[in-house]
Amino acid sequence: MEKQEVIILAIESSCDETAAAVVKNGRDVLSNVISSQIDLHTLYGGVVPEIASRKHIEKINQVIQEALDQANVTLDDITAIAVTYGPGLVGALLVGVAEAKAISFARNIPLIGVHHIEGHISANYIENKELEPPFLCLVVSGGHTHLVNVQDYGNYEILGRTRDDAAGEAFDKVARAIGLGYPGGPKIEKAAREGNPQAMDFPRAKISDNVYDFSFSGVKSAVLNYINGCKMKNIPIVQADIAASFQKAVTDVLIDHAIHAAKELGVKKLAIAGGVASNGALREGMREACKKRGISFYHPSPVLCTDNAAMIGAAAYYEYLAGTRHGWDLNAIPNLKLGER
Ligand code: KG4
Ligand code: ZN
């Protein structure tokens, strides 16, 4: 390997995926290994934190070795070790953080802690080589719904956030209510393809004191009330129509807020990130809305939308260039704020 290349080994274990990746110079993914625990958590209808932590411990060494092997590198080639240290489930985060610190200490390789949301945003750099800040990014995952003004690498202004449920959380809860099970997002999307998005008029919440904030508990309650009403009247529910109408209500609001912000700020680049960004209806709706207004639209491939370590490696590269280094006292911070060090 040439000396000037920055090769980062990245680790992600904040929720239910144990992931490791090797990323060269921020945008070139040499390997991206993800061990998903979804099948295990499906048995319980959602992520069980204690089980997630135990599984991370069982898998992490193997996943890291696979990432190094697939990239055809050894620890001798690694410039820095990056790890997600928040936000997320504390026990799950701790496994990745302890592992990264151990490798960093044993091999004397610099350590870089990465914010999980900064990782999701940076997933956009991997396949869109020309994308550079400033741009707007809508981060929609199971735990977060943030509309972020990416002013520069590592420099974020949060314009809006959810006041209650995250967008992905709403998908998961509605999927459970209509009997589709976990994980809800992909199942709602599939069911919605057979349904009528105009069948029910579920509410699109507006927040009066910040037009960029979101609220998804109302639409979730409206779906639950609708289902209860059907049960009481003995009317069978049409899963596909509920899924399509719910998906439309959520994506309408996401697109509306993002486009509004782009117009107000005069930003000509809009990206989406996080698990919900793999939703086809959201991508198509956003693409169309951007096209109408001459805004360039960016999104990662589905495998880079949901949790992975390549995105952590991409974010860590720019942190590395900015001089960010963490000590061996790095700790997991379950409620880490974006922009905090
Ligand atoms: O980013 P992610 O893997 O984990 C978090 O950081 O939360 O996002 C997972 C979330 C889940 O709520 C899942 O239901 C949702 O992303 N999701 C989707 C789709 N694929 C995953 N939501 C809507 N449509 C999808 N196709
Ligand atoms: Zn995530």
C-alpha cells in the first residue's frame, strides 16, 4: 500500500447489526461486512438490547477478520480505527468501542470515535463521488428523524427533528398493528405496492413553532384508531390500503419539509440517509420534487442506508483529516448529540 493512502478499519455495533468495513480515502469501500441479528429479534417483535449486546460479542472478532480479509489488508495497513460511540444502545455500543480501543492499544493505531448520524449522512459520499458540502440531508432511521444542514465536513446544523416517534419507528409500529411483523419498514413498502395510497386520509402533522420539526405519533394513532373502528364494526381491514395510505402520509411530510428547507436556504443539493431512505416511495417522491425545482438529489444504495460500517469509515476519514483523535478513555454515549466531541 502507498503511504499517502488513508485506510480506515471501521466498526459499527450501535443497534442490531454487527458490522466492520475497510474504507480507503473516505469513499472507496474495500469491504463492508454486516452480520444482521434481525432473524433473532423477529422472534420477539423488536430489538432486545441484552440479546443484541451478547450477539455483538459473539460475532465481532469474526466480522472484523472478514472485513480485513475481503479488503486484502492486515492491521499493518490500517491508518486509523473508527468506531460508532453514540447514539445507540449502550450495551451494544460498548462492544464496538471496547473492541476498537483494544486494537488501537495493542497495535498503536489512532482511534476515532464517530457519531452514528454523521455516519448515515456520510454514506452519501461513497457512491456520489462528486458530492461535497454544503448540502441538506434528511436522516430517517429507526431511532432518528433529523433534517440537517451539512455546512461542511463535520459541521452540522440541525434544522428540524421529530418531537416524538422516529419515521422508522412509526413504520415498525404500524406494521406490527396491521399484522405485518418486524422489521416493519420493508414489509410496509412491499404491502403498499398492492394498495391505494388515497384509500384513507391519515393526518400530516404540522408543528407551529418550527416548520421543520416532525411528529409521527398522530399518524400512528390514526392508523390504530382506524383499525379499532374496523374491528368494532366487524369490517375486515385491507392491509395493503392501510400500508399505502400510511406510507404516503409519512413520505409526504418528509418530502414537504426537506423541499421547504432547501427553498428557504437556497440549497441546491439534497440527500437522504438512514434505514427509511431505502424506501422506494420516498426516493421516487423526493427525486420528482427535486427535479421540479432544479435541486440535485442524492441517496445511498439500500445496503448503505441501513446500519453498516462503511458509512462510519467514510465519516471517520473526514474526521481524520480534521485531526480528530480519541484517547483510550473513549466511552459509549447512548444519547450523544450531533456535533459534540
Ligand atoms: O438506519 P437503521 O438501519 O437503524 C437505525 O439507526 O435506526 O434504520 C432502521 C429503520 C427501521 O425502523 C426500519 O423499519 C426502517 O429503517 N426501514 C424502512 C425500510 N427499510 C428499513 N422503512 C421504510 N421503508 C423501507 N424500505
Ligand atoms: Zn442507523
